Amino acid sequence: MDSVATVEEAAEKLIEGAGIDSDEAFKLVMGIREAAVNAVLHGNGYDPARQMTVTMECSQERVMVTVADEGPGFDLGSLPDPRAEENLMRGTGRGIFLIRSFFDEVNFRQLHPGTEIQLVKKFAASTGASG
Amino acid sequence: MALSIATRELDGVTILDLSGRITLGEGSVQLRDAIRELISKGVKNILIGLGEVNYIDSSGLGELVSAYTTAKNQQANVKLLNLTKKVKDVLQLTKLYTVFDIYEDEASAIASFK
């Protein structure tokens, strides 16, 4: 989990450094951390031989992050809504939901091997970012 | 900051005062172990104080749900106390706010177990 902490720290530094307001920054960093956890846990299966690759671009107009793993991939259709009555008491299945809640666009791309998730948050000129 | 858990008892209720983060690799396992230990000892009334918890991730949410269901299965109750804004926001977003009994003051929470 050290790599997740490294990603989280880098995201905090980059996003807060861009002058994005603290509530928004908290959500974005949380979403990025969830993506990193997914990559390490569900993608790479904690296998230290598999790499996680993260890119981040941050400006006052947009935050764009990609997180790629080297795992076997997964079926997006198998991600049920964790807020549905029948899923509410499940112990797992909220990570991607949180990511989708915090970002405007969440795109998945199949790699060979692995999966890449791309997260995009756009800011209007007068909101989100300040200073 | 890892999770720290302090345990105390008041009027037949075991209170876990949590401080730090409830996340995969940091606090989730500690919380799970603490709840399981109490349940195995036959404790029926458990109040989880979250006033010093400023971060919970999807894994931590799963542990709270697991604590709730584990307790229910043993005819015990788990309730939550003093949510910080950030934890409350995440519970509301995931609709888990509707699942738990949540209290803002300790006296009311203690009284609710009677």
C-alpha cells in the first residue's frame, strides 16, 4: 500500500498547489486514491512484480489523471449500483461509485495486459479553482 | 495517520473512540478486529465514536457495514456517534446514512440502547 500513499501525497501536492478549493481537492484526491487502490488490489492483486503507472495533469481548468495496472482486467458491466437496496449492505463495491461521483468523466481502456482508468474533472472559469 | 481505537464502557454500552483514518491498510483491519473481539465476548451494545475520524474510504465504509451486519447476526447493535462532515458526506453519498443509527451527542446515543 506504500504506492497508494505515494500517489495520494503526489495528488494532494499537485491539486492543492493548483489553487483548487479544499473541499473539491479533498474529493478529487479521494477519487484518485480509490483508483490507485483498485489498481494495486483488484488489478495487480498485490503482486509486487506488477506495476502501477500514474499520470496527473492539473490546471485551474482541468484535472486529468490516468491510473494503469497490469492485471487481468475486469468487466465493467459487473459493477452494480452500491446504493441499490439489494447492494446497500454489501461490504465491497463502492470504490468506482465514489470515483464516478467525484469526477466528470471516468473512462476505462483495456491494456495488454491491464486496465487504465482515466479521470477528468473540468472546472468552469469561476468555480472549482480559485487564486 | 493510522487509526487508533480507545475502548470504554458507560451504562452498559461499549464505546470505541476512533481517531485517524479508516482506510484499506490503515484502519479497516483494526476496526474489524476490535468489533469481532467485542462480539466474541458477548458485548451487545457498541457505539462507534467517529468524532476524530476525518477520512474513510470505500474499504472503511465496507468495514462499517460489516460491523453492523456482524453485530446484527449476533443480536448485538452497532451505532455511530459524532460524524465529522467529511465522513457524513461520504455516508450520505453512498446512502449508508440511512442504514445506521447515528447520533450527535453521547447521552442520546447511550439512552437509545435502553
